[in-house]
Amino acid sequence: MDKIILGILMLHRMTAYELRNVIRNNFKSMCSDSLGSIQAALKKLLMSEMVTFEELVEKGVNKKRYAITDIGQKALIEWIRIPIDISKTKNLDIGKLLFMGYVSENEQKNLIDKIIHSLEEEYTALKKLRESIHIEDERAALKNYLLIDTEYQERIKNLNKGNDISENIKEISKFTVATLDYGIDITAFNMEWFKKLKKRI
């Protein structure tokens, strides 16, 4: 979870509540959106000097707004540079599939129906999220934010010094959308796979 938080904080300063909303709306399949988990990860990142915070009062409420540090950015970039090992995405629930033969055929069908239903819900939610994204608007919003936060503007500008800030923002958004498309495709594959399995039972 700490790397997901660092990745989010690369673009924008945020409170723990704002981080939770971003994770809840966009990264639920990657990590927990519980405030307790987020606060524990932020505490760990603070101790490692990967994030810092400023205290502010908004509408009479004390808040901590977190930002990534150079140490945090370095750790994030080093982590990104390690090739993705798809085989490492362990899901203990697959064990349930492995041992599903231990329950009655009727239960097997009911369980598979529930899996299919859950995947259909996830697929619909991901497609809705994909349709709600207006890339040009998202890029413009980030660019406008960076105009008022010069420290973050420099951070994004320095990601690839050969590019101007607009090109760097374009590269960032390209992979945000690609990750969402990957999630949609994997969910569609899983849905079809379980539908075929159900026919074989």
C-alpha cells in the first residue's frame, strides 16, 4: 500500500481522507481503502522520511496534508523500475477453487454463480469509471494544479527532463488509463472463464 500512496502523492498533496477517497474510487482492487490501513502506511512513510506533512485548518477542522519527499520519489521510481512479476499476484481465494470439489455440486454451482455476479459488478464499475474519465480534462486539471504548486510542478517537470510538463503529464495519464484497461480486460477474461467452468459442472 505504501507504494500506491507514494504514487498518488507524486501528483498532488492530500490528506488521509482525500487519499482514502482516491483509493476507494480507483484502486480498490490493489489495496485496502480503510482509513486505518492508510494512516498506518502514512506513519511508516513518515518514519522513513518518504512523506512529510503540513498542518492546516479547514472549516475549523485541523488537517494534515501529506506530500512526497525526494526520498519517497526515489523509492517509488526504484520500485517502478523493477519489472512487474504477474506470477507474484497471489490470491489465496484461488485455493477455494482448487478445493471446491469438497462441496456438493449444487454448492459448487451456487459459489460459481456468486463469483460470476461479483465479477459482473466489478466489470460494470470499471467500465463506468473508464467512461467517466475525460483524459484531456484530467490533464488540464493536473496542469492547473501544478501552476499553483511550484514544488510539485518542478517534481513533474524533472521526471523526464527532455519533455515539457505537458508531455510528462501525458505519459502519466497514458499508463493510468492502460492500468484501468488491464483491469477491465482481466475481469472480462475471468467472467468468461467462470461461465465456461459452470457449463462443465
